[in-house]
Amino acid sequence: MAVPVQNLRWPALADALPSGPVGDAIAPVVGIRALVVASDERRRMWQLELCNEDGKTVARVELDEPASVSSVAASPAQLTVRTLRGYDEQARRACSLLVGLGLRAAERGGERESRSASKSSGTDRAVPARVLLTAGLRDSLAAMRENLPGLLDDVDTEFLHDFRVAVRRTRATLKLGRPALPDAMRSRWEPAFKRLGDLTTPVRDLDVYVLDLPTMSHWLVTADPRDLDPLAAHLRALRAAARRPLVASLRSARFGQLVADWEQELNRLAGLPQDGGHVSAGEWADASILRAYRRVVRGGAAIRADSPAVDLHELRKRCKELRYALEVCSPVVARGPRKRAVADLKELQDVLGRLQDCDVQRHALRGFAEEMMTEGTSAAAVLAMGELIGHLDVDQVRARREFDGAFACFAGPSSQRLMHKFGGGR
Amino acid sequence: MKVMATYNIKGGVGKTSTAVNLAYLSARGGRRTLLWDLDPQAAATYMFRVRPRVKGGGRALVTGRRPIEAALKATDFDNLDLLPADFSYRNMDLEFDDAKKPTRRLGQLLASVADEYDMVFLDCPPSISLVSENVLHASDTLLVPLIPATLSLRTFDQLTRFVADSKGSRPEVVAFFSMADRRKRLHRDVIDGIARDRTRVANTVIPALSIIEQMAERRAPVPAFAPTSRAAQCYEQLWAEVCPR
């Protein structure tokens, strides 16, 4: 389907597309991601109709081919047979005829799935844990590199988010892998990645507020959503200011050197001989998951009705460590139990996430209100923000009530049995 | 999903032409549209170049032995599917009579495709029968083409009484004049004199035009093969008047 997109500068969010069926179909799929130009091709489409003796169209054949012979990199021409409802047999015959003419049937879907499936099911449990850890760290480095250009160009908020996930995964892998990795990893690289993570936090926090603002505006009961416009402007200004040092750091020679050194370190790690006497990937994975699980259970059991928010935040971090342990160890643990464990954990993480978000956002909104008042913002804006704080208050109490149930469910016997299943074979 | 039936006790009044053209216009406007040709004469099926055959016949559909999804056929037009006629539909009364709720079965069958379509047209055979009762219960709107003649109005009165006397939910009855010839004084008198207070009568009048008769020859809706013709414009006006909002 063609859509006129003149005068549109890419990358752009889906709402920049002209309204119509293409925009309607794309918007829910891309969500908050920007559309970027992956390739630029000029194609020519031909549609042929296959008719029966009554002149009724029984199948459509579409020819999609490069528009000019100079498009050497363009994907090759392809014929698609479109089946019309009630005329499946005719479409099948058309396909057979085309294949009989020597055309090669293209593979459908599947390929990508099988590739990702093979990725998650390949490592031998007997290999040294270092091999598994190095592979995981390399994947995270690749993800950081992949997301860096979009982050620097501020294409959309998710490049920074995905960059941060890769950094956090690296930190969790280093921490979990301490028993199997050289000491230098702990002394040099753990602090280095903590600094990198911290560097990205202020912009991400502001991104979350900006992204949540449309949802928050629905919470307003007495205020008008437009009363939040000054808050949106304030957040944009703060974000622009916070991005400057982040971008400067990530463009610096120092950061470039850090990445180069890290890659070299991983190459060196990968090149170490796989001699005996090292803990195996399977043993390490089982022990790491169980240890991380026990830390969550211990931390959760210590939570009381009057526990401060910081304790719940600490528990949330332990949950994230368990989540990363399950992800990093995925190539050497049984798929079924791992997926169930992630699902169980997700419920607890969701409750803890809401608890922390409510707590942090309440304080942050108060801080923003004070800053805005010194800049002479309107009373309506401050009152609207007060309503948001009230809503967050109520939601936090609700989430706190839900926590006990979510934790009891997670720490229950079925979850315990599940965690002990790891190592029980693939 | 809205259901609109083109119905009249009399035959040859323009039911099929109306169903075919309005279904086409509905689909052209972006509504996912189904036309069910209930008339065993299969004129609507013929106009869409589809073969008038349903595996297992009407009985298989009514008994549920064959889901109606399996009998659907795409037409040559986007968004427009057809449930073809079958000669066995002549016995559809008997099939409905054997069903559990004989007057509700058609509505139950349509409910199974409610997620797939925004608009369903029923092109009905000319009669008053159990099929007609099913159509009444299944439809939101009964679109009644009237030839502007005294006997037509008499039949229309019979029809409105039939609808009024039927139990349960009743469709809105919308009449419109079809095959009208303004050169005939009688046609002009009937069109101007119809009592518009008792029932809804559309303002659009479909004239008797040879291009409408050509539909059977061209085997396509008028707006598809003669989009700028007066007939196409009249059907567009009629659709604008009666289409559900």
C-alpha cells in the first residue's frame, strides 16, 4: 500500500504519518518508537487478476520488482499469489503453475523465529561458565553499540532505554559471574559500568515523566489536562539540559576508549584456554539462579507493614538481579521452568515497580512544582500537579496492599519447586 | 454489524439491483460488507459472477452442518463478500421449520460472522413465508422498493401490517420508489401522494433506467461499470439516506 509522505523528515514518530489506513495500521505496532529509514527502494507493482470462464476473479497475482536496474542492492522481484475467500483451490493451482514455470517459492516467516530459537538453545552445560558469561557480555556490548546512534541523535526514548538495559545486564552478569570471572572484572569494569548507568539515569527518569504525562492527564478530576502544559514544558527543558552532559560524555574519546578496552577485554576472555578445574556453565547457572532467588525470598520476608520505601526498592533490585540471572543463564537451563519462573517473578516486579514509581514520582512532582513556582508558573498547573500527587498516593497504598499477596505467591511452594528444577536437565 | 434486507412481497420491483448496488457502495465506503443472496433465482449471485452453489445446500447451512464462513465467496471488489444463492434455497422454509427456533435461525447464523462484517445485506425472495419472518427478526432495516403503482401500495400496506403484527424485535421499515417513470402521470401521483406519516419513505427515487437493466449483462454493480451515470448517482443518494450512522 502506498502512502504519500512528502515533506516528512525521518526518523519520525508514527503520528507524523498522514491519517489513513497505513497510519492506523502502523501506529499501534510502533507505539512510542520512531520510524527510521531502513532502506530506500523504488519498486514497481503490477497486479494481475486470474479469472475463470465467467470472468470472475479467482486469484490475484502481484508482481513486485525493483523500479530501476540500478537498484543492485534492492531485494529481488517477487510474485505473490493472493488467495480470495472461497477460491483457495484456484490460488493453489496458480502457485503450482508458477513453480512449474521455474519460479522458486519464497520461505515464509519462520526463518527469524528459528534463528532466535537456536540462539537460546545452544550452549553445552559442561562448558566453563566463563564462556557463557562472555557470550552474554558480548551480546550486551552489541546492544549498547546498536542503540548508541539513536540515543545520541535522540531518535526516540527507547534507544536510551535499550542502551540502559544492556548496561544493567552487563552489570548483573559481572556481579553474578564473580566466581567464574577474573578479579579485574570486579575491580575495573563493575565500577565503570555503574558510572555509565548512573550517567544515563537523569534523562531516562525525565523520559518516563514525559511518556507518562498523557496517562497522568486522565487522572485529573477537577483540573483540565491543559493545566499540565507548563509541567510538560518544564520537563522538556530539564530533559534538554540533562541530555547535554550525557551526549557530551557518550561522544567523548574517553567513552570510545572504554568501549574499545571492554571489547578487547572480552576478546581476551574468550581466548583463554577452556581447561578443566573451572566451574561449568550449568553448575554456575543453577547456583546463581538459586542464590538470586533466595536473596529475593529473604528480602521479601523481611518486609513489614512499616518498612521504609528504600527496603522495597532494595527488594526490587534483587528481583531484577534474579530476572537477569534467568536471562543470562537461559542457554543452559530448561526453557519451560525458566519461562514460568519469569512469569511468576514478573507479577512481583510489577507491584514493586508501581510502588517505587509512585514513591519517586510523588517526590519528583513536588520538586518540579517548587522549581516551577520559582519560575512563576500558574496556580492551575500546581493544583493539577497536586491532583497527580494525590492519585499517586492512593495508588501507592493500593500497590502496598497487593505486595503481600504477590510476594506470598512468588515465595510459595510451587515457585520453590520451580527454582529447584533448574539443573534438572534440559 | 448492521443488517439491511431488501424485501418486498412482490417480485420484479428492484430488490436485487438495490441490494447489489448498495452492498457495493457500502464496501466502497470502507465497511466490511456481506451480501447474502437468499433468492433461489440467484440473480445477485449471477451479477457478481459467482456460481450459485453452496455445498450441502441451504439445509447444511441452516442445520449448522456447514458453517456459513465455509460458503462465503470474495467478490471482485474489496471489502465485499457474497454468500451465494443455491437452488435448494427454494426449500429454506422447510429447513427453518425443522430448526429449534424456526423464526430466529437466520439471525443466529449471521451472529457467527458478526465479528467479520460491519454491514450485511439480505437479498430476499418475493414472498411472505418463514424465510420472511426470519428476515424480519434478523434485520435492523427493511428496505422496501416500491414501483409507483396502486397495487404496489396495497402490497406495501400488507407488508407493513405483517411487520407490525410480528412478535419480538421489529426492523425499521424504509420504503423508496423504484423503477419510477416521471413521464407517467400515475407514477407522479403515487410518488407525491404516498402517506409519509405512517412509514418512512426515502426521498431518493430510483428511476427506470436501461443502465440498471444492463447490470445483468455487465454482471457488475452500476457504480462499478458506470460510476458517473445518473443511476449510480441515485443509488449513492439512496445509500447516503439509508446507511446506518
